[in-house]
Amino acid sequence: QVQLIESGGGLVQAGGSLRLSCAASGRTFSSYVMGWHRQAPGKQREFVARISQSGLSTWYAESVKGRFTISRDNAKNTVSLQMNSLRAEDTAIYYCAAGVSPSSWGQGTQVTVSS
């Protein structure tokens, strides 16, 4: 398993941007599909974006498609989520996850978008 630590959350106005980063420990990072999920208050955790081991393939939830971009750097064991055109409904705790059915989760980072 890998250990994951997220950073980059914060408070931003609607229409603004944030970049989340996730640092992973372990030498097997490049073997994992990596993803971002989020959980808003009172709601279940939901999928946001996923990236293949090589970084060549990406998948997005319909709600973020065209606004968010996931990327990874296997040399640095990091995965990032660039979030543009943020909306109030993007407010949530964002989690980095390893695996399609995640076997490891980060502790989460809060993103708050004010309208």
C-alpha cells in the first residue's frame, strides 16, 4: 500500500482556481491508478477524477468535466488536481486515493468555494 498526503485546499471565490496535490510514499506509486474523490457535508463520497498508471488516460465525473484536470508525476510520486471555474457546489473535502477500488486514502483537504 501507499501512504497519501493531500495539500492545497483552501477558501476561494466562485470562478476561481485551486490546485490540489497528493504526495505518495512507497516505490510502487507508478503501478497504481490514482484518483480524486470528494465528500460534501451531508452527502456520500463521490468520484471526481482518475488517471491511469502512465498518465495517458484520464476519466472525470460529468460535474467537473472541462473544469478540472488531473495529472501525475511518477518521478516525484505525486498526483495533482487543477480546479478551475470553481462553483459553490464544489465545496467538499477532497481525498486522494490509490486504486480503482481504492486501497489507500489520504486524510483529505478542505475546499470551500464562496458564492
